[in-house]
Amino acid sequence: TTTNSLLVEFFMVGYRSLARCATSLGVDIYTSSPVDVVLVRGEGVVGVRLWDGKIVESKCVVSNADPKTTFLRLLRNTDINQELLRRVSSLKTTGVSFKVVGYLSELPDYGMGSKLGPEHIASEYVMPSVDYVERAYRDALSGGFSKDPWLSVNIQSSVDPTVAPRGYYSFSVFGQYLVYSDKLDDLKPEVGRVVVDKVREYAPNFKPVKYQVLTPLDIERRFGISGGNIFHLDMTPDQLYVFRPLPELSRYHTTIKGLFMCGSGTHPGGGVTGAPGYNAAQEVIKWLKQTTHGE
């Protein structure tokens, strides 16, 4: 769809630069190539097998998938301690975030006009007070969906016009709370209506030409994230710091030699900081130096 294409284009602008940098250093990039299983021989990894059957050999594999996907699906053919698997399967991964994405014929007018301004470049939050957020949370606890959700509105085309069709503006609205369940498809029309109406309270001209709703169930289906949890694991005290994802897995190493984790399910968690990946990379570099020296 048009919405899908503009969103993909938005992200690909940055990824092209990263891809050029990586390939210049000898990196091979496989696109549209989901990993089916991590291959293990003895005590260590030897590579991965893709869905199309292709095998990529490596003595080091770094998983950006969530812990449940990594251990329960990608390592399904590996003999792993059953108690560890039980604890991984018990991790809390209930997604509560949703997005509404689409495009507009004019920029939102928050009271300062619809011409491009700083408010269209920054994120605009519908979060009037702490009490408002608390009510949204309690509402979701009892009914599964906040009738007055807190929202973050972004206009991507304000900084990169190429991500929207000519004459239009791309937007995304991130919101909470919508609790994961297998019945969320039926809630999409209501979620879309509530979000549009809520944004209109602050920008009356907010009238999407076209939009789609992404629920936690959609996030699980489309991106393979357990429970549709964008943080991979709930960001609760019992799943943070040394407990993320589990004490014996909290240093990015796993119980399998050469297998590392680097996603939001590792310390310090989600939030688009890049910190989990950076920290994991340092551990991988250290390990590679040690193993190379040992050989």
C-alpha cells in the first residue's frame, strides 16, 4: 500500500548509508532472508540456516531477536537446559503499544497554523498530566484498551519530504495502552477512531487521507516479536539491569559458545538508545580477540 511504501522509504534512507558503510568494510547483507534456525555443534554455534535453506557459516552469531524467539524458536533443535528454557518461557512479554500510520493533506495545526514549524519537526505528546497517564493505564487494565490513551505524534516528512507522496505529509502516532490479545483485529476500527479524535482535540484539522493501525498482534505477526512487545520484555524492575533477560544471560553472552544477544531484551532495554547493540558489540569484540589469540 501507499502507507507501507512511504514508511519503508523513510527507514531505507538511513539504512542505505549504513549499508554502504558496512559493505565497504567487507560485510555481506542478506535482505528478505529470515533466519530459520541457529546451528549449533557441540558447545558452540557454527552459523545459521535461512528459511530458503541457505546456510551461513560463522563461529559467532549475534541475535537481535527477543529472548523467547532466540531460545524457544531459533534454538529449537538444540539441547538446552530445560530449567533455563522454562525460565525464558516465563519472561513477561505482553505488548501494550500501538501505532497509527498514514498521511495527511496538510500539517496539523496545534494553534500556530499549519505551515511547517518546530512543532512539526519535534514529537508532539498528548500527555497532559501524570494522572492522565495513570487513568490510561488503569483503563487498559480493566478493559484492555485506553479510551483516552497517551500519544506521541510525529511528522516524518517534515524532515524528509521524500517519504510522502507529493503534496502530502506522512505521520505516525505511537500510543499506549492496548493490551496484547488474539482478538485485536476486531478493535482496529475503534483504536483508529479514538486516536484520530484525540489528536483532533489539539489539532482540529488532523484528517488523515489514509491510515492503518498496528496493534501488538500486528507487531508480533509482522516483525516476529513475542507478544508484540516493542521492548522485547516488559520494562519492569524484575526484568531490568542484571535481571535482563536473566542473570546468567545479562552480559550479552548466552550459555552457548559464540552466541550473543543484542536486542531490547538485553540491558538497558528498549527506547531506541542503541545501547544494547553497542554493549553487545564490545563483548563480541572482546570474545573474538580472546578466541583468536587462543587459536
